[in-house]
Amino acid sequence: MFLISQNISLFGSSVVVFAIIWHITLETSSGLWLTLSTVCAVLPEVVISLWGGVWADRYNRKHLIMLADAFIAAATLGLAIAFWSGFQRMEVLLAASAVRSIGSGVQTPAVNAIYPQLVPREGLTKVQGINQTLSSLLMLLSPAVGGVILSIDITWAFMLDVITATVAIVILSFIKVEKVDRAEAPASVLADLRQGINYTFGNPLLRGIIICYACHFFLITPAAVLTPLLVKRSFGGEVWKLTANEMSWTAGTIVGGLFVSLHGEFKDKTRTIALCLIAFGVTFGLLGAARHFALYLLIMGTAGFFLPMMATATTVLIQEVAQLTMLGRVFSIVQIISASAMPVAILFFGPLADIVSVEAILIVSGALLVLLGVLYQTRFPH
């Protein structure tokens, strides 16, 4: 029930995100407006998520998720009303994106921290694999739905998000989740915040995971963001080729998610993470070396296969290592990294792609990912 509720909510949110980006692109054709949209969608989430982690450890995580979902839905409903009233300025979209981002910053740490309260330790990997598969399927579906709705009226995309959030809240209300009892009396929010940071970076294994996560997200950015540019430059700018580029990656993630779901458990998660990093490095390097589009798509799908394995092993390892009363704050730090690493990386890799080829960037970033995998296995054995 929890997986259904959260993936329904994710689907509505994803449709809105695609609709907003495409609407801004079609209306302005401006890189500046797209940049502002990205900042508004990311920055508030990064800032608020530290507090979101504290709240996830202080209060009932189920109630926090429901409140955050309702907050996001209310913002989206306000956006729909504004557009129906004829107030369709770009600034309104940016403001709504910022408010929605705040809700995500509160919701995400609570969602990641709640799994050990719902799932036995031995079932965490399988459940995360199922979740990764569902998320990948929805990410394949949501751009198509967003495009269809945008061709009719963008406000219906907003209303779809309101409906899916409402359904998610109703489903979640039937699930019984108790507040996690803390041995010590809650200190001030800032003291809790400092305690979470000190706990995360004071634990060698958690520190290694966090550092690895940051480097991984930074180095995966060229494959995630610049490959459409590679396709256009090297294989042609036909729309079907750009679409195939995205779909091959998503198809790989779906297969990878199913594999994790059926596999059920990774006995040595540190080794799994290291092997996934090496696999990313090798496949990214091969993407840079591929000269035939069919081979390129096959390699892209293979790279996508390892993403659910990496995400599942990392998430479950954190859930197993961190104390239940600290999980919210640990995952808030993970969220900050995942939300901010790619925008920071694209500020470096984007201009670089106009100086050197994307293929060269992929080969170098792939080699660095292989090195990262080797270092992670040798420095942080578990």
C-alpha cells in the first residue's frame, strides 16, 4: 500500500515537472528561464531537506509524508486556479515550483526513513527493487502523459497532480505507522541538525557512502545530461533518435529493477556498489567510443541496468547501518547531495562540452568512475 501511494504521488509530480519545463521552453525558448526554473525546483529542496530530516526523526513519519503531499497539492491547485483565471506569467510557475520543492525537501527524507518501520531487514532490498522498477516504469510513462496533457491544456496536468496526491494521502491514511521513540529528549532543531551531521560524518561507513554518492552523481552527469547532445552531433538530430536515447536508458533501469526484485538480497552491499560504479565507468567509456547507433543504444540500456542495483544497495546499506532515530537526518544529507550534485556538475560539464567532444568527456568520466569503484571497495569494506 505504501509503494502504491508513493508511486501514484510520484507519477503526478513527474507529469507536472515535465509539463512546466516544456511549457517554459515553448513559451520563452530561453535558456535563462530554464535555468531559473531548475534553480527554483532544486534550491528550496536542498535548503529545507536538512530540517526535513530533523522533523522525520522527531515526528510521525507517516503524518509528515501526508502533510508534505497535501502542501504540494495545495500549491499545485493554486497554480491551476491562477492559470484558469488568466494569470499565466512565468513568475507564477517559478513560485509554484519553489513551493513544491519545499514540500519535496520535507517528504523525501521521511519516505526513505520509514521503510525499516514497514519492512523486515531481510526484505529491504527486494522492496527497494520493486520500488525502483515502479519508479522507472512511471518515468517512462510520465513524459508521454505530460506531452499529451500539455497539448490540450497545462492546467489539467496540475489537476492530475492534485488528484494523485489526494489518492496517495487516502491510501497512506490506512497504514499504521508509529512514531519512533527516542531515548534522549529532543533538543533544539539546530542541535538535532548538528547531531545528525556529526553522526553521519563521524561514522566511517556512512561517511564513505556519502562521499561516494557525491562523486558518483557528479561523474554520472555527462551521461545523464549531455548524451542527447552527443546523439545530435554524432548520429543525427532526428526526434526518434533522441527518444530512443532516453527510452533505452529507462528500459535498462526497468530490467535492473526487476532483477533486484527477484534477486532479493545483496550479501555484500559495499562490493555491489563498487561493482556498479565500475560497470558505470566501463559502459560510459564505451558510449564515448561507440560508432554505430544501435550499439550505442545497447550500451546505454546496459548502463541503465546498473542504476537500480546501485540505488538499492546504497539505500538499504544506509537503512541497515544508521540508527532508526537518525535515519531522517542521514537521508536528508543524501537528498541534498542527490539534488545539488547534478546542477553543480552541469555548470562544469556543460561549457566543457562546447570545448571538447562529449565522447571525450564520457571516456574520462568513465575512467574516474572505475577508479572511484576500486577506491570505494578498498577503503570502505563492509
